[in-house]
Amino acid sequence: MLSAVDMSERVRSGENCEEILHEIYERIRSSELNCYITLNDKALDEAVQIDRREGGKSGCGKLLGVPVAVKDCISTRGIRTTCASRILNDYVPPFDATVVAALREEGAIIVGKTNMDEFCMGSTTETSYFGPTLNPHDTSRVPGGSSGGSAAAIAAGETIIALGSDTGGSIRCPAAFCGVVGLKPTYGLVSRYGLIAYANSLEQIGPMASSVRDVALLLDVISLKDRRDSTQVKLPPSDARTNFNADSVLGMSGDDAISSLKGLRIGVPAEFVHGISKDVERAFWSAIHALEDEGASYEEMHMDTMKYALAAYYIIAMSEASSNLARYDGLRYGLRLNRDDDWHTTFSRIRGEGFGEEVKRRIILGTFALSAGYYGRYYLKALKVRTLVKREFESAFRKYDVLATPTMPMTPFRLGERIKDPLSLYLVDVNTVPINLAGVPAISIPCALSPLPVGMQLIASHFEEEKLLKVALACENLMNAHFL
Ligand code: GLN
């Protein structure tokens, strides 16, 4: 499959994109994976328009003609956006999220909206109202979640690149389980305008692809500065349109990236490595030793507050969710049931029938954590833990350039294996949620593909995406040479 970098270059220099899009739709039609909830019925027309250079689609655009899949929690004008929930089954947004407008402006073609856990709540894509997505490496296993449709679509050639969102691991977990690359940007780098909120103090939209370079290119496009998101920072230079420029990553050769590993200081927090499965352990340490062979040094270190991170994450995420999801009352938009009951009964029925079990569990737990008498004991305490976690990352980055951990503590497990036991599902997020509490950027890249994919997570300090992507590029080249 072509990379986005190559494809956009070819289309810009006059080659057609329609044929590639046709191939992708053929694959989607014959696929059993269930990567998409809704397809974009205008995509082929858009490709023809680009090929004929109509409607101002001249030979420019960083993603000209490139097919991109968009997670179904990101608003797309005129294309149904369900958040994989019955309650939004018929919702067609009247506006584009800022990231989607940026994609269109750069000439990308939206293939469709990808499957996910309902309202991003899950790590397997099994809580979707539209049924689970299957892992392309082994269809009896989960693809990870919540952006499972996006990751599986890339791995199966049902798109070239994709957008996901990550509140506590939802980009990195499916990237690891499907053997692709996924980056959670620093909190505040990418606009969240048009992202349907789950836990807004934790989440970011981010790029997913089959290579580090494509991830860098997509990040460049979506980090468009936007006044409509007050939590987005505006990085210098002040006249730059985006918060991240991919040129220095795209211009770096694989060999140069590998040479730049000399002297790199890597911290490996022991708390992220203990208790992981044997397969993951083997692949992770082989990758670390390959980096060491190229002149990087690593040290095992400790991050003491990590043992509280998972609990703090779930309290904060559920509390924010209980408040964010209060807007689905069936009166203004979303599911409407044709009943003549009084307001209370209608409201309860719509939410009772519109939300799935996991979403309801989280609304109830979040409401409890915020209620009078418990607020201080749970929510406030979780916020204090969050501050400590953030400080511990800041102090780690005074000593190390990057931290490296396994992304997930295990390889993809079987569909149905954990879904009946919510706590065991929450536990699989142990290595990804601390990053969202701290707000730092992290990327997952494959460090093994068989018998099942394993992801390595690299973490850098706030707004150090450029450094992170360069180290990831070096790792990718080493992994391709040695293990994949
Ligand atoms: N699995 C985590 C959760 O269920 C993370 C999900 C996410 O990042 N959206 O909250």
C-alpha cells in the first residue's frame, strides 16, 4: 500500500487518485472486519474532481487525493456521526470539526467514519452499538480501542491514514494491537472543536498510519491553530498556521535518524514493565537493546505515583463523562422516542434505551464521584494525584530525553474474553492512562508483528512532538531491519 507522503506527491504531480480509492472501497465491501460505521458516498466524486482538477483542486494540498478514515466521534458536515451509540444513530452534524476542515482544505478524501467503543468508552471496540471490529491479524481477537476501526482499517488496507482520539489510550492501544503507528499529541496541541466530548480535560485527536512519516504529515495538517478551542495553545511562531511543522521529520533519512540515537538517554519506568506478558516483554526488550546497539543508553527507573494513576484516571474520566453526557436528553437532537409520557419518563426512557451498558455504568459512577459528600473523597483526591503524576513526568524529563514502555501489557486477547468483567478491561489501560493525566505526548510503534502485534510506547515532554517523532523514525527503521 502507498504511503500518504508518496501518494500526495504523485497526485500533486498529476497522477490520478480515483483508482486507489476504488480499490479501497472494494476491500471495504468484501471485508468482514466491520471497520466502518458510515461510508462517505461523495468520496468517489471528490476523487474524480481532484483528478480533473475541478473546483479549485489544483496541484497543491499536503494530502491531495489521500484517503483518510475519521473516527466516528469527530464531527463531519453532512456525514452521519454516531459516536457508535444508538442515541446518536441519526445525527448528521451541520458543521465540520476543525481537524476535518483542515483535512478537506489540504485535499484529503474522507473514506468514512470508523467504528469505536461507544462514546470512546472501552479498549476493545466491543461496546459499539454497531457490533465489534475484528483484528485483521487474527479475526478471533479484539483490535483494541476505542479507535479500533481506524487502526484495523489501516492494517487491512481499508484506508491509508486515519484520525483517532485518545482520552486514556484510545489511539495507542489499537495501534499496538493492530501493528500500526499512533500518536497522542500533547494536550492543547490539536483543536478539539467538533470532537464529541467524553472527558475533555484528558482527550486529544491524533494521527494514525502505517508509518511514522505519515503520522508526522497528518499531525502537521490537523494541528491547525483555532480560536474556537480555548484549551488549544498557540505555539510560536505566531504567524504559523499550525502548531506543528513536519518538514524536519519528513526531511530526515532513516539513516540520519538512526545516527541521531547516539547519546539519547532513555528512561524505562519499572512500574510499566512489571507484570507484562512474556511475548510483550521479549519484543520490548529486544527493541530497547537494538536502540542501545546504536548508541542510546537506557536506565531502569521508578515512578512512584504510577500505582495511583489508573484509579485517578477512571474517577476523573467518569466524572467528566457524567457531566458531558447530560446533554443527550432526546429533546434537542439525537434519539427521539415517540411517546406521550411526561418529561421525566421520556428523559429516562431515551437515556435508558439510547445508551449502552458501559456508558450507563460510567454515568452512574461519575455522578456518584461528584456527589455531595463524596466529591472531596474521590474527585478532588483524583485531581491531586493527577498533579503528582504530572510532576513526576516533569522530573523524569529533566533526566531523560524520552521514556520507553510497552504500550499494552499483553498482546490482543480474544473477543468476548474480558467484556463481561469491566474491571479487568480497565486494567489493560495501566500503561497508557498516566500519559493523559500528565498531558504529555506519546506514540506507539510496532516492535513485533508475529505471532501477534506488540507496540512500544515512547513518551516525551510537553510539546516535544518533533523529538518524539525523530526517535520513533529511528526505531521504526531499526525494527524494520531487525524484527518486522
Ligand atoms: N480505555 C480507556 C477508557 O475506557 C481509554 C479510552 C479512550 O482513550 N477514549 O476510558
